[in-house]
Amino acid sequence: MNNILKLKGTFTQKPNSSNFGPPSLPKQTIVKVEKVEKLGKDINKIKQYWEEKNKYVKGIFFSAHYKDMVPKSRRINAFFKNDSIDMSQKIVGAKFSEGKTHIITYYVSKDSINKTINELSIVCQILKEKFPNGIKDTDLTDIEKQVKFDKYDISKTKFMQYIVDSNNVEKFNVEENSKEYNEDAIVSIYETETDIIDLMKALEIDIKPENILQNNTVLLGKEEINKLNENASYLIAMSLEDLSEIPAEERKEKNEIVQNRYIKDPTNEPIIGVIDKPFNTGVYFSKWVESENVGIPDEGITKADYYHGTGVCSIIVDGHRLNPNFDDGCGNFQVRHFGVALSTKFSSFKIMKSIEQIIEKNRDIKVWNLSLGSDKEINENFISPEAAFFDELQTKYDIIFVIAGTNKPLNVIKKNMKIGAPADSINSLVVNAVNKLNKPTSYARNGEVLSFFVKPDVSCFGGDVDEDVDGYMNICDDVNIEHLTKGTSYSAPWIARKLAYLIHILGFSREEAKALIIDSCEGWNDKEKDMKLLGHGVVPTHIDKIIKTSNDEIKFVISDVSEKYDTYNYQLPIPLDKEKYPFVVKATMCYFPKCTRNQGVDYTNTEFELKLGRLKFNPKTNEYTIIGINNDVQDIEGSYTKEIEARNEFRKWDNTKCIKEKFSQRSRDKKMYDNPLWGISVKTKNRVNQEDGKNIRFGIVITLKEIHGKNRINEFIHQCSFHQWFVEEVEIQNKIDIYNISEEDIHFDE
């Protein structure tokens, strides 16, 4: 077996030198005056609506219904524009129609309506006079020959932009979000220039500062939200009921009562944070768990409330001995446990408030396990407030959450039930359960998230209904009693153990560790797998399967920080054999972007585009170009990729990228182009704020498989050193020794 390698080298950073050309239409496109006039009628209706309705904000909201899934470059930039600020800065929400086309909501000044109506009348006048049969894409290329713009009160660029916008948009309207609630609700208000407390006061709704979470997300009572619905439903970006219930899990006692299970005392083992139900301090491993209840009254805790949190902790502390068939080689872990919920219905809002305080006070913990989840399904068009909350915590505190994929309630027979919050967290590592045959369990719930993001991320053994006891998970959740159980709650801790081992013992960053976990699920010849249930696949049981490879493979980890548009290195020495590369290649990249919940389906602020491959000289640019292993042509001059294809095929805007070549008996050596080295490039793109993508770390796991079965790792290490890469071989025992020494207490003689 070959050990995994860590490569450290110098990446070059350069800004984006590309310039956007003038507005243009797709080839063979015609925009007719009737289409522009129809949009004008929509705008007049919007004007009338706001003249009657608007009492509480200075501006207006409207929604643009696009004809397809549109990239940032094809969104409106003439309609409703009344200043120099880019229209993308005025987006306050985005969702998909049933046909997966964009519906984007904007907040603009009132003056923009009248200005748009006036300008649109000029556009229609020009179309009627100069292009009565419609304006074609070729007309825009030499528009000045056909239109003398000094005769009209509109610039050439503004006219062209109106034409392009009119082609991209189907209609404009105002969307209201009225919905009746019988319980407290967590409500997100569209962002305006008015402070949320002042805005609610104008609506005669009194909210306390402690009921505000993340910008404009507030907790409202039933009467308060109904008042908001009645007077200004257009302010509601999204909402959901606050009270949730954790689905019950099957729990079977074993035939024998365990009296003499023993565990050594803890020493310097890594600590994993657990946020769950209360912990029973009478269990055999209680010395390994530092426990505290937050926000729940001790006198209200019943015996049943202890089972879940205690069982989760038993897997983290001693899961490999409780379940010898699933020994992961990671040993024991200490736990810092926080009880925040009981078995009855709980308030997500109150729990989130408690968790933020917990994380702030425990900055030494890098890996957190959360096996609590809602019985309700996630929404298709927006991230739950819980998930958005966890995403923000991870970007703020440099931590990672492992979250259970949530179970289907016992009384639910629905086949394709969607996962529940907070399993829609994009930055977290979300885990679903499989049975002992690595098949989806009977209680598994489905992703995707926002019709696009892969959730769950991975799967792991969680037990299932089986006559054989090996089909269940063995936990200790009561004094001297072990139980057989099943659930995603007990899959997640196994992944938390592996992450903690990779981060604390082996010294990987959270980005590298997450990439290693996901990469371990990606085989060379994966058959069609149900990613909505399994994510990227089933994580191998033993840690060796993640950090070691077969002798015909070379696996190495690279990480760096994006500071400019392109972060690249063209010095990757893939071994050659007779001027050909005898490898197939795969790569997995993970990063933790900032996210904006009020952007709806356009949730992640930053896109990292990964390219890896051979170098070919481009005489036009006088530079080398990376020929990517996944044939990604998004940034190649003269090529065009539709937004839906970019998202589905190249995972645009996803914070996990997996690219690979297939390996089979027909795999052949690849020829060398103009340079014997390979290149790796990470291009940064931002949706709104250009600063969002700065100083974000990425971790990439790259695997080379020698198609003839030869071991070329020593040659690779030698070539890397020659090309200014520092190479570290990750040898487990050495890392354990280093960790133990670093954790020793040093006592000085007086």
C-alpha cells in the first residue's frame, strides 16, 4: 500500500483580465416589438400595485421571470436601473419555477419605474421605425449604421441592453407570500434600507432583539405573522413553522445486560463537540464526556430524554469496540457534550441561539456532531434558517459540522421524503445511513437541496431492520445496558470520528479532511448510484482505506488560499513513460464559501472552478492552456456553456467538485502536448460582492492510477522535489507519535 502524500508548493495569483463586450443576442435570435410592449404592460401593472400598496418601505419589489436558468451575465441590467449600481446588487431573492427557470426578486427605488417606462417607450419607437419585423442578433453588431442615436433620448448601449434583457425575460410581476400559520414561525424579511425593528414597529409588530437571528430573520408569534401577511405579505422572503419534532428511532434491548464493560481513562485524545439531547452520566464511558445542558430545565428531563444524546456519544467515544465489525482504526475520542433539546417538540430558533453561544465559548473544537433534525421536509427554493445558521458558523469559526441526514418518521409511508433541516446545510458534511450491504436504509430520506446541491454528502452504516443482530447498530445509552438501534443519528458519529482523526492526528485542514472523506466514496468505475439517497457514496469503514492507496495509485493532497481570480500552478510533474502519461486521474475539491440565504436558490456567494490536466500552448494568447481531464470548456474562448449544463455537468456554484476519468481495460496512455508538466487552476467567481471569494482556502485530493499496474510513487516524489514541491509522506505511526508529544504537559523544575 502507498501512503498518501501532502504537497506544498507556490501558487501564482492573477486577476481577471477578461473584458465583457457589448450586449449581444444568441445566434439566430429575433426580438419583436410586441415582446417589449408586453413587458411594458407588466411594468405598468407593477407601478399601479405599488401606488396602492406601498406604505412601509421606500423602494419597491418586483420579480423577473426568466425564460431559462440564467448566469449572472444574462440577468437584467437595463430594466429598473436608475443609478450606477449593478442590478445584481439589488437582488434580494431567487427561486426556480416548476420548469427550473429562474424567478429573481429585486428591490429598487420608486423612481426606477417611471424611468424604465420612459426609456421603454423610446425602445419601442426605434423598433417600430427601424425594425418593424423584429431586431436580429446580427442587427446589434452594426446597430449604429441603422440607428442614429443622437435623435433619440437613449444611448446605444442602453438600447442594446434593453433588447438583450427583453429576450431573456418572460415577464415581470410582484409576488406575495401570504400563508396562514397556527404556530410560531421563523420568518425572513426581504432586505431594505429600513432596520428590521423599525420596519416591524411601522407594522405595529413589536419584536425583541433576542428574537432576531441573522440579518432579517425573526421569530414571530401566530398573531404577529398573520398581521404581517395581511398588511405587507410582499415583505416575506420565506417562512416556516418553528416547532419541530425529532423522528423516533427503533430501539431494541440486547438479551444480556452488560455489567463489566471497561474503558481506560482518557488522556490526550482529540475532543469532538456534540450538540444533542442530554447525556446520562452513569454510563461506563462517562469520564470521556464533559457534559452540560444549555437552555433546557434539569427538572424537566425524563429518562427517555437521555437515550439519544448518550447513544450518539457512545459511538464517538467507543464505537469501534461496541461494534467490532465496524472498527474504523481511529481509537477512542473524548466528547464535549451539550444538551439542547428534549424528546418533545422543540424550538429551532431557541436551539440556534444556544448553539451560537456554545461555539463561541469552545473555539478549541474543530469537529462538531449534530444528530438532531426536523421531521418536516426542506423547501425546494430556499435553505432552512437552521442550515444557513450552521453554514455561517463554519465560515466564521473555521469549524466543520457533521450532520445526520434525518430519518423518515416511523408512521410515514411516503417513498421519497425529503431530508429535514439542518441536513440542507451546504458547508456541513451531511451523512445518510446504509445497511450492512451498503444499500439505502428503509428510513433514509432524499436530497437534493435547492434542486441542485448534492445532499447527503456521503453515507455510512446506520443499521436497519434485520433478523440478524449484525444489521443493527450497538450503542450504550443507559446505565449498564446496551441497545440495538438504527438511524442516521448513529451514522454521523462515525464520520465525525474520521474527520477528527484526519484533522487532529494526521494534521489535515478541514477542507482537506472533507475532500478526503468524499473522495474515498468516488470510485473509478462507479455504476449509476442514487445520489439523492447516498450522496457521493459509502465511506469505507477503516481509516486506512481513506489515507492509503494500492501500489498502482498515487494519492496526494494540495491546498492553498484564493486571493485573486486565478490561483494556479503549472509545475505538477506527472510521471512520463516514453513521452506519454500512463495514468487515469481523479480529483476532489472542497471549500467553505460564504452563503446568502436571501438569495434563495443562488445561495453560495462564490464559485471555485477547478481545472486539472495537461498543458497545451495557445499561440493566440502566447500562454499555456490547461486541457482539463473532465473536458470543462466554460472559460475557453469561443465556447458557450448553458447555465443548467454548467451546474449539472461541472457543478458550477457547488462547494464540492469531483472530476475524474474512467478506468477500464480500454484505458490508454495519454500523449504529452507542448509541456511535460501538468497544470492546476482554481478560478474564483462571485455573485454579488467581489470580496466574498478572497482568502477562502480550498483542499484538493488528486489520485493517479497507473493503467499498467506499476508503482511510480518514488518517481513522482523525486520529480516533485525537483520542481519545487515540498513532499510529506503521511505515515500514521509517525503522526500519532508527533500528536502525543505535542499534547504532553510540560512541567518545569522550580
